[in-house]
Amino acid sequence: MPHNNVERIRNQTAANRITYLQTQDVDGYYAFYFLALDSGKDRAYKKAVRAEGTCNLEDYSEIIHSGFGLKPTQDDIRIVEEKTGIEVAELFPELVQ
């Protein structure tokens, strides 16, 4: 039983770091990114993505998974869940409707 509690706490902590970004890349194509924000860089990340122009996401986060289009496919969601152990539907229900 304690192992399950530790795992749940680890997943909750990891979930607090995971964010989803939908944007256009430098060539104008729609793209999406699942990111694990670096600890302490969340304010700088938010400022960078709100600013006009481009930013290097890897300066603020680890890219868990990315793809082209307006929304991830079921395969994309499965990949993110396998890599993180977190249910995408719990964090981003709008992506699985």
C-alpha cells in the first residue's frame, strides 16, 4: 500500500509540471507540445510564450512529445501517458472529448 501512495504523490508532483501548448511553428504550421516545465522556470516560460516572436521551449522545459495539427491523436496521447505515467484526460479533458 505505501508504494501506491508514493507513486500517487510522484504522479501528482509530475502533473503539476506538465503543460500543453498549441501554437504555430516558425514555418506557420500548427503544432502541439506536451512539456515538463523545469522547476522554477514556469513564470519565465509563461512570459516567453505570451511574447510575440519565437522562443526555445527547451530553455524552459523538457519536450515530452510534440506533433503537427490542432489536436493530438489517440496515439499521441498514449505516448504521453506511457512516458509520464499520467492520465492525459485528467489533466487536459478537452483533448480527449
